Amino acid sequence: MKKIILPFIIFLTITIYSSERASFRATAVYEVKSPITIISNRSDINFGILLDGQKGIVSGHTLTLEGTGDMNLKYTLNVSQSDIGLEIVEKNKTTKSEGIVYEYEYTWDTQKSKIKNLKGTVITFTASYTE
């Protein structure tokens, strides 16, 4: 009797674990210190629905800073970055006639994330002049 029940319990546990879902839809908020203008090609970072243990990647987020002088851009999150397993990488920084263009890539590792419901996570980008 024990041999029949044990495999059934293991199968049930694996099925329940693999059907867990985690989703992440961060909202990007842009904070500007005058007279710099930030232009972005998206207002949210959407990984869609991922199974627990998967990695999601969103690339191609560009932000253009328009202003004069030596400008820089930094970001902050309203939650601990290590707790959510989110990696934000500046892939490219290009100076053009219209300003400085930054390109970002986001990788969310659900296996490293301590938080499974990330609704309300906010990434704030702040543009400023280098002093």
C-alpha cells in the first residue's frame, strides 16, 4: 500500500509546483529636474506571465534626455532590487543631436525573487546635470 501512495503524492506535488504562476508588470515613473526633458518609448515593463523558476527578459527600452550640458540618468526602485530578483542593465548610451539616448534591458529571475506578487513595483528614472 505504501508503494502506491508515495508516487502519487510526489506526482501531485510536482504538478502543483509547476502550475504556480508569477507575473511582473512594473510601472516606469520619470522624474525630471529642470530643464532636462525625458522621452521614453514605453511607460511599463511587461514580462507577461512566467512560471515560477523562469527568467523573463525585456529589452529595447530607450530613454532620451534633451537638455544642455553634461547630463546623467539614474534609477531607483520602491522595493529592494535583490528581493525581487530584477537585473537592470544599461545596454547602450549614445550621444545624438537631440540629446543622450540610453537603452535598458530588464531580466527578472523568478527563482531569485522572494516576492511573487510584484504589482505596484515602480522604477523611477531621475535625470540631472553632472556637478
